[in-house]
Amino acid sequence: MHTIVLATQKGGSGKSTLAIGLALAAKQAGFTVRLIETDPQGTLSNWQRRRNNDDLVVEPIYHAADIEPRLKMLADSGLQLAIVDTAAGLSAATTAAIRHSDLCLIPARPSVADIEATVSTLSVARAWKRPYSFVLNQTPIRGQRIDNAANTLAEEAALDLVEVLARPLIVMRNDHQDSLASGLAVSEFAPNGKSADEIRGLWRWIETRLELEATTNDLIDQVISAADGMVHAATELAADETLAS
């Protein structure tokens, strides 16, 4: 299993919409996917409640100590991809997620404040020697600001731009927020739109970066669902026993 973590100190950078978009793009590419929410704000959980389809499971994990064992359980069940959405800022849960990631994606809008806010996340990824890439998100369609931001991020990482900047850049369009409000991913909301093309392109970039290969297998989905059912039943049983005592 591969684990992708979206993390940055700055709020409003678009981590949740990117997580949703990438999860659906990966699923459409043939991967089995689990969305993991470590942000108590609950953006992903709220999105799932608005969704009429249960094909993408959102699993809340808010305690740092629970992240590693749960990722191991998912990997043992045959899941191929976990995408972790984290809270703004640095927390024990975010650090744990980055520590166990195969790729830390650091979203940033092309502004001074956003770029400055990437430093702490970058430091954690480097401290744990985890691969990372920046995603320039919510960018204007064109302009010098984009080039300046990209070059600044490369200088901050002290690496060539091609090594640290994910492609393509994700342009600010209403499709992203409208799809979130509808309980959809952007490639479901406007499948032929430019936003959907960019998210699919970003997923292909990640596939290449991580050298991923999908193995479509209905049995994997069945095993994961059965394991989740057992965990849920055990949790309810423990709760009933507590009430009875």
C-alpha cells in the first residue's frame, strides 16, 4: 500500500478538495482507495454525508497513536492507496501521518503567506526523510506570480523545480467548491472540464513519481469491507458492554 499525505500549516490551501479529487482519480484509474481524515474540522466527513454514493470511504482518525496501526491494517487487507487529509498547522497526528507516508504533498497558493507557511511542513518531511512535493493550488490562469511562486518553492527546497513541483498546477475555478458542496469529486461534477483534466493530470504525475501500478481486484474490496464490518461490530459490542456495566 502507498500512503499520500496532504499537509501544510496554512489553512485554506485546498488540501481537502485535492484529497477528494485525487482519491476519485485514483479509483477511476483502477486503484482501491481509502480517504483518511485527521482534521477534526471534518471537511471530508461532511462531504461524504452529502454524497449519494458510498464508493469512497472516509475514515476519521484523530489520534496520532492510531495512525500507524490503522495504516498497517489497511495495508494487510490489500488496500492499494490511502490518502490522508490533515488539519492546518502542525500536530502530533499530522507529524505521524507524514512519518508513515510514501509521499507528502504540500499544497500552496501562489502567495507569500502560503509559501512561507510551507517551511514547517517541509522540515517535518525532511526530518523523517519522507519524499515530498509542492502542489501550486488555486492559481490564476496565467501570470508572473505563478512563476515567482514556483521558483521560490524550489529555492526553499534547495532542489531543481522539476524535482519538487507537482504538475500540472491547479487553477482556481468554481468547479472545485461546487463539487465539494454537492458531495462529488470535481471529475464527477464536471468530468469534461479543465479542473477535472488538471486533477487527473496530477494523479498521473503522482503515479509516475511513485511508480504505481493498479491491480483491479473485486476481492480486495470485499476483504476490506468485511474487515471494516468486523471492526465496526466490535466497537458497538464494546460500547454495549460498557453501558451494561
